[in-house]
Amino acid sequence: MSSKKAVIVGYDAVSPLGTEMAIQWARAIRGESGIGALTRFPLADDFPVNIAGQVEDIDAADYPFLSPRKLALWPSPIFKYAMLVVHRALIKSGIDITQELAPRVAVTFSSAVGGLDAVLKADRRMIAENKLPPPYTNPNSCINMVGGKISMLTHATGPITSPISACATGVTSMIFGAMLLAQGQADIAICGAADFALVEPIVAGFATMNGAYSPKPGQEAAPAARASRPFSIDRRGFVVSEGAGCIILATEAFAAAHGLHHRIEISGWSMTSDAYHFVAPHLPTVTRCMAECIDKSGISSHDIDVVNAHATSTKVGDEVEYEALKSVFGDSLPPVSANKSLIGHAMGASSAIETIFAMEGMLKGVVPPTINYTPDPELVLDCIADGARQLDQEYVLKNSFGFGGCNACIVFRRLA
């Protein structure tokens, strides 16, 4: 192994399945859905969406940096939950960011949507009360501010950037972190993403572009827990959700020198651009992203034990991902796990949370199920539909694709 290769030394997440990792994992393995009624804002009778994957509030008593006073100028929830998962991931890693270490700690944590909720609230206040926006409005809406708040929390003073690639943002953040480590610019990278996009115009906008779940005309809506159904013949779009995930990377040399426990490495990665359509995926470049990722890992497609799919539950998106998988794996397509069936689509945070679920499964030798699955004869695959599966996993491929044709894939390897 290269001494600068990225290994994972800690991670943490919040999702619609819970705010504690143990609870989220237990619910995922049981095949429980985190989708329920949308209650983030009052719904008009004709509002097109009424279900969502919501993150429950947390008791900030154990986290002084999340007190109401500390968060008074940071009302957008991306900051609270981003700082929470980073704080807990660092504790799990055993890393103490001292004054001497701080210049060698990079931050690539990001968001796809950012704090647009703060801007919307300020706009409504201007209209209703003729009051100018509070001075913190624009900082809340700056996507790079989530990384800035994390650097202030952790005192990290190494390279900082906020890579944004729509729904692939979480994985792209890890790739940028791994690149900084490989280039010798840092020894540690704080990676991940947070998105809380349950904001009226954003949710409604997904509905008007036929992305969000809607029942088939003339049919009743499915129960909330049944609405997210990747690769299923009756898939009807994604369920908008929210969450945050942090993954702490370190070079193998730094982890070994400082006794940091690590059992998973980034074996290879790839990013491609579709240069095709603003939302529709493009088969050739999606296929190339997967193939290059596996090739850069120095393995063959036959070595991949599980694919953690992007799988949004859209008609075209799932079809293109399946066709790309068939192109890469042929008749040896490994089992495919689609976590959005459990948690919905948390925008840029999805790929971070799903990566964490994939790594948890690698360490525990089990893969969460894809729930709500009804086979589509056009998409023949094993998506672990009959409950969690015990499976030894050395290599896992994580797929993530975003609006604008942003593709990012990573292969993770479990170390002995």
C-alpha cells in the first residue's frame, strides 16, 4: 500500500433512520423505512408532495457548540448537523487536532443545496414586514460556509474546499480529500456532506420536474414507507429527504504512525462528466466512471462483492445505472444494495450516508436490504430484496451521480 493512500479512520451520520449510528444501522438491517409524513412546513391542500425523509431533532445538551446561543446566527440545520457528525466522527477516530497538527488537516466537507432556507425566510420577511435581511442571511446561504464552520469547530487550518456535484457531493468530497492526501497537502481530511432540502420551493420544484415521488394517475398514493422503491417496476420517483454524513480520511502512513484504527481504504476512484443533459444520465460516461474506478483499484470487476447503488427510484436513472452495471459486469453482476429505499434521497448527503452504511456492512459482514422491491423484467439484478444478507465483502463499489452530469464512483477495500 502507498503510504499516502487514504484509509478511513472514523465516520458518523444522521439520517431519517435516526441520529445515532447504532440505531440507524439496526433499523437498516431490519429493513425499516425512515420515510413518513412531511411536517417541516405547513402543507397547502394542493401542495404536490406530502411525504419525506426527515431527521429528528437532537438534544444539544451534550454538545455545547450546538447550544441555541451558539447557533443563533446559523439557523439553517446544515450547520448544526454537519458540526455534529464531524465532532462525533473525530471522537471515533481518536484524532486530537492539536496546534501542531492543524495545518495538516484538510476540510472538504460540503453541501449540494446549502442554507437556502435562510434566504427564503429573509425574503418572506422582506415581503411581509418590509424588513431587510438579517446580517447572517448571506453567510448561511454560502455553501462553502459549512466547511468554514467545521474548520472553526475543529481548528483545522489545512486546505479547505467545498466540492459540489449535486447528488454526488458526498463521494466527491471524499475523492477531493483523497487527492489532497495523495499530493502530500494534508495528512487528514474531514470529508462528507450535509443537506436539509425540505424547503417549500425546492420540494415543489422536484415535483414539477417529475423527480419527486408521485402516484400513477388514477391510483392512490402508496403508504409513505412504500414510496421509495429503487429498481422496482413500479418506481415513481425519489422521496426528498435530509441528513448528514462525515468520513475522516488519513494517509496510511499517518494512521500507522499514530495508532489510528483503520480497516478500510479507498482502493480507487473515478469522476466523469456526461456533457449530455442537465438531469438525465448518459450511459457511456456513467459506464466509464464505474469501469475506470475498478481499473484504478488494480482489480477486475469479478472482485467486486457488492455494489452500493445510486438508485434514486426514477424511471430513467435506475435504467441507465442498471445498463451501465451490465456493461461493466456482464453476466457476473454482484448483489446491488439501494439504500435510498430506506432513507430516501438526501441530495448531496445521500452518497456520504450511503458510503457509511456500505462501510458498516463491510466491517460487519452484512448488507442492508433493498425494500419495496417488485422485480422489473427489464432490470434483472439481485438487489437483496428478501432481507439483510450475511456476506463477506472485501471490495465494494459505491456509485453516485448528480444533476449536470456529475458522476463519481469509489471502490472501498476492507483490510485484513
